[in-house]
Amino acid sequence: MQNSRSSQLFQKAQQSIPGGVNSPVRAFRSVGSDPLFIKKALGPRIFDEDGNGFIDYVGSWGPMILGHCHPQVAAAVKAAVDSGCSFGAPTELEITLAEMVIAAVPSIEMVRMVSSGTEATMSAIRLARGYTGRDNIIKFSGCYHGHSDSLLVKAGSGAATFGVPDSPGVPADFARHTLTATYNDLDSVRALIAENKDTVACIIVEPVAGNMGTVPPREGFLEGLREVCTQEGIVLIFDEVMSGFRVAYGGAQEVYGVTPDMTTLGKIIGGGLPVGAFGGKKEIMSLLSPAGGVYQAGTLSGNPLAMTAGIETLKLLQQDGFYQKLEEKSAFVAQGIAKAAQDAGVPIYSTRVGSMFCAFFSQNPVYDWESAAACDTAAFGKYFRAMLGEGVYLAPSQFETAFVSISHTEKDLEDTIAAAARCFKAL
Ligand code: KE4
């Protein structure tokens, strides 16, 4: 696509924006192609600057569970603009969304709105440190919780994709307070706690890991984290920025029946506009400024347009049978792709939780960062480019998750499977 408008724009963008993008994973660096510049999107499709349409499984990295430009969400946001874009003052909209989140996620008794998942996790960790008076945190290799300094240690997503899981610019003094365990390995957690007795403020975990590809929790893993956190007085934080309202209306904690002390949210609760949130037990949340001393703030926190998009989105997610329909669509396409790989003799390890799914280019099971990192990323790159050529837009990295929206039709899913069959055969 050398002389495509996307390529021309990418050349131009690199003059004024580092790497030509405002978020690294968008650069397609790991899949050996220039990124598409998107002009518009509707339902399950995105359209690039050259007018090419693609069946979209990125969905803005998770928010677009309804599909793009849902008429009810779009109309509400357009109307909200006429009342003003931002006041820097409290609005009833913030109460409405807060109450919807609290009603959806029983472990959340109070919630604070912010403008990104990074802000949500960064703030939740500060609150856990303030609540416990402890400095250390435990995260898991390959999990990604946004780009705050404490969390860019053995991080997933773009950090893993570009081989900088420990980013330059994070002082060793910060990083040493971040202890890293192995996902799905409770012994690695217990060992870290034993070596750092009474110094661990929180464990932050993606209850369904979505940033090393999609890696479900093994039987007993989340329950084991809950038990050890209760025993040790450690705050258990479920980072549900991706899985919240995605794998169930109540998130992964509803699916697996494990109750964290705090939850972080984002993506879907903004309906495509910038929203993050963190919430949990009243006794913890009440330490947050101005109720308590742990400071956290944001000019655009609770922005009325973003609240409006989130409220309308959650209303639509409450429709009868929404998640059942999404489950059927997701199972159909993920199983279809897995069968296509098998028929073509291409070794794929397929994973799926609800409408989050992934095809690992691996002969072996993937259950943590080490096994994910062993995947054939070159083969994934070839598959990605071939699927793009077939009009299917996957996440441009082996270490990401594909998302199905309710707007994907049966024909979209059948066409996706047929495209995958052709691509696997050509690998
Ligand atoms: P944001 O700051 O990007 O809104 O959220 C950070 C974050 C926190 N927690 C989890 C579980 C996440 O998945 C994310 C962000 N996800 C990536 C996609 N893997 C965002 C895409 C990007 O970085 O451009």
C-alpha cells in the first residue's frame, strides 16, 4: 500500500507525532506493515482513508462492544454537546453512571471516575498504599495495566510487543517496589509475599489476561489470590479495564465468582469516549480526597459527554439476552478460526473468554507470559497481513486480544472464518 493515502498520512504523521501515532500498538510495528489511517466506522466495520472497509475485531481495543456509531449512543452524545462539553463541576450524569456501575458490580460500593485505564490503575494503587501504609505491589509478567511508572515493569500489550516490558525512564527506585509474579502460578505469589512480609500493599491482576494475548485464569488461581490477600491484609485489585462489562455485565468477577477489594474499569464504560474508573469497599474509597487524604484529581474526570456515552452504552448492555447473543457469536467465530487452522495443519492454541479471543501461533498451551512469548510472532505477522488483505482487521500484535461486538452479523463471522481458512492455507 505504498502510495495509499494511509501510507502518505503515516509519512506525514511521523514528522509531528513520535512514531506517527498517539499510542504505540497502533503503529503496526510488530506486524511489518504501515498502519491504516481510519476515516470512519459503523457497526462492525472500519473504513480507511482509501475507502477500504474491514470487519473490525479491535473495536478500539475493547470499548466498542455495541459496534461503532450505535445510533442511540451517537444521538445522546450529539444532544449532550448542546448543553456544554465540560464544566469542571459535578453533574447528575456522574451520579447516574456511578450508580449503574455500583449496581452492576456488587464489590464496588463507591467509585471514582477518571479519564483512562492508566489513571484508574495508578490511582487504585496509590489508594491501596495509603490504606495499608505499605509500599510494595505485586503484578504479573505479561499483564498490562497502563503506562504509569509503577506498572511498566514486565508489562504486556505494547510494552511486550516492542520488547520494553521494563521501560527506560522508570527509576530503579520506583521499579523496586513492583514485584512481579507469574500469571496462573500461586506459588510464585506466595514466595514473593514470604520474601517481603507485611510490605505488600496490593496485588493487581487482570482476572482474564488480555495483554499477552487472551489468557484465562486457571482453575483456583483467582480464588487463591483472594485467599492469600485476605490472610495477609493485602488489597486485591482486579484490573477489569478490558474484561469489565465485556465478559459479563458484572465483569470477570461475576464469571469466576471471586470478589476483589477494588476494581478498575475503563473502555466500555466510556462507550468510546475517555473514561476510566476505580472503585471498591467504602472503607477504602473513603480515604480518597476530598473525603480522605489520598490525593487524586482530573480536569476532565466525569466529563458530561463521556458520562453520556457510558450511560447509554450500559443501558443497551442490560437488554435481555445481550450477553447470550454475544457468546454465541464469539464461540462461532473463535471455533471456526481454530478449525480452519487445524484443517490447514497450522499449529494454533486458541483461547476465549466471552467475546475476548485469541489465536496463539504455538504448538503448546499458553497460560502465562513465558509460554506466550514463545509464540511464532513472525507467523502471526504473516497471518495478520493476510487477513488484512482479506478485509479483516485484527489486533496488530500476537500479544493482544480480538473482540467481537454485538453488531457482527453471522455473515461477517462466516466471511471471517472463510478468510482465515484461505490465510492459514497460504502460510
Ligand atoms: P488506557 O490508559 O489505555 O485507557 O488503559 C490502560 C489499560 C489498563 N488495564 C488493562 C487491562 C488494559 O488492557 C489497558 C489498555 N489496553 C490496551 C490494549 N491492550 C490499550 C491499547 C493501547 O495501548 O493503545
